[in-house]
Amino acid sequence: MRHSTEETIDRSAAHAAGLPRSTLRDLNHVPHGETASRDALVLSNEGWEFVRKVVDAALFVFHVSGGVGLPTFRRFLELSGLNAFVASSYGAMHERANPMTQKVIALGDSERVRLGNEMTVPKEIIIGLDETFFPPRTCLVCADMLSGFLLFETFASSRDRAAWLGAWQKGTKGLSLHVSQAVADGAKGIRAFVEGDLNAHRGPDLFHVLNDIGKAFAVHLARQERAAQGRKEGVLKMYVDLREFAERRESESRRGCPIDFKAKGHEARGLIASVSKEVLIAERRREEFRTLLNALSDAYLPVGIFDAKRKSAADLHAELEALFATLDALAEKSGLGGHHLPYLQKAHRCVQSMVDTLAFFNAHVTRVIAEA
């Protein structure tokens, strides 16, 4: 009974101190004569207070704020040796981190209400929208593009216009916002929500455009280069084998019809030159593809990246069409198949939206300057 009572007291004291019970027992039994050792330093009352602050600070910065997973954080405790003094199991770490997480959420909720009450004038923002998939559910994500603040990140049973509108109304409740532009892909639900409910301009994000072009070319060109390199290695091996065979025949008594090794060697060298050219062409096509991707990234800007001159919508249209014409030519000469061409065509269809986005941006800048 006495043992049980002491155990209960120890457990209560440990819980109040935020310590595992085994550590509390160690604190109460610091060995004498070891004051210079690490253990004696850490297990002193002052030392333990410092260790606890370090662990809590690291847990807050890396896990709660920085998104580092608990398994990785436990690895930090192990490598630093702190796991000898604090409970480092997954359950213990989760129990330690959960109150921090709840306080951060509570602070965010209270700040949202406080700041929302101060928003007497609608704040104009540009948002980024995307969908991430965790079958069978879809996560709808909306962020303020300037600050990176997540307005909402919520699971939904669908990704249609109604789902987006419901997520928006819940995620921005109490906030006075005016969305002038949304950056998003061309999904039907997003387009209907942005243009129909927010009455905002939708600009295509560069990532999806480049991603579709990559789907069209990347694997195809890489496969061509590997195939050409494989043929070259095969021809080189054949040439080496031919020379070794010729050397063996010279040392043997000749029987049957003589072999014209000189002619065969000339033919093999011609094959080596031919496949080497194939490898060079394949490498150049992949390099051209990468150059065109970079050029597309540079083009989708309101000013020229090299001359800093302001672009008009017509300038961007001409630049993008020229780049896609070059991509079409690359597709033809590299034999891009019917499975890959639809991706390139899908990316090409975004040109007009990209041009419209620049026109929207230029008009917006002109209006802001005029009102200043």
C-alpha cells in the first residue's frame, strides 16, 4: 500500500513537472562525488530546467512550427544524447507536442477574430488554389500569395464549384477580403468558383504548364538518348571483338575462305561514327528541351528578364507562340508519339490565359499608379 502511495505521488509530481517518472527519481538521487560529470550537471535542478527548455524549444521550432516529423525529432534527441534524460518515445513526444499545437491553433483562431474585426475595408488579395489527393478524399488548399498565409486547407468529398465555395465561406468567415486574382490550374470546379463566385481573374500557374510539357518530352527524349547510347556501346564492343578475333586468326593456321578484316573494320568504324552521331543528336535534343523550358519560365514575366523592358500582352503572345512553334518542331523531329502530343497541346492551350493574365496585370498596375 505504501509503495503504491509513493508511486502515485511520484507520478503526480512528474506530471506536474512535465517529466517522465524515471527522470524525476534520478533528480531525487543525484550521485555524490560526480558534480563535474555531464549526468550530475544535467540532473541538477538548474541543469534539468535548462534541458527542458532546450527540448521544448526544439520541439516547437522544428516539429510544431517547422513541420519536422516526430521520428526525425526523436533521432535528434538520440544523437544529442538528450534521450537519456527525457522520455523520447513517439507517444511521449506526441503528448509533449500536442499542448503546443493546441495553443498555436487557439492563438491563430483568436488572432483571426481580432484582426477580422479590424478589417473595416476589404483587403485586396491574390490567392493560389490547388487540389491535393488522398484517395478517396480531396484536400482543397487556398493561400494568400503575398504572405503565404493558408486561408484554408480542408478535406472535401468532391472538388466541384460548390465544394470550393463552401470551403471558402468557412475558411474566410469573419474576414473582409476582395480577391482580384487567383492563380490556379484549369480544373472545372476551380474555374467556376473563381470566375463565378469570386468574380476574379484566373491566371494559369507556370508549374502546370511546364509539367505538361515535361510529360510530353522528358521521358521520350531520355529513352531515345539511352537507346542511342546503348547502340553505341554495342557497336564499340563488336569492334573490339572483331579486332581480337582478327589477332587470333593471324596466329592460327588459315583454313577456309579468308576474311577481309580490313573491310569489316572499316564498316565497323562507320557504324561507330553513325551511332555516335545519334547519341550527339539525342543529347542536343534534350538540351534544347531544357533550354526551351527555361525560356518559357523567363517569358511569363511582366518585364524582359534581360532588358527589363515592360512587356505588352502582344509581346508575350508573340514570344510564347514562337517558343511553342519551336517545341512543335522538336516534337516532330524527335518523333513524339500520339500518347505524348496531347500534353503539349494542353500546355499550348494555356497561352491565351497567360497573355490575358499579363494584360490584367498591366491594367492593374496602370490603375494603381493613376490612383496613387
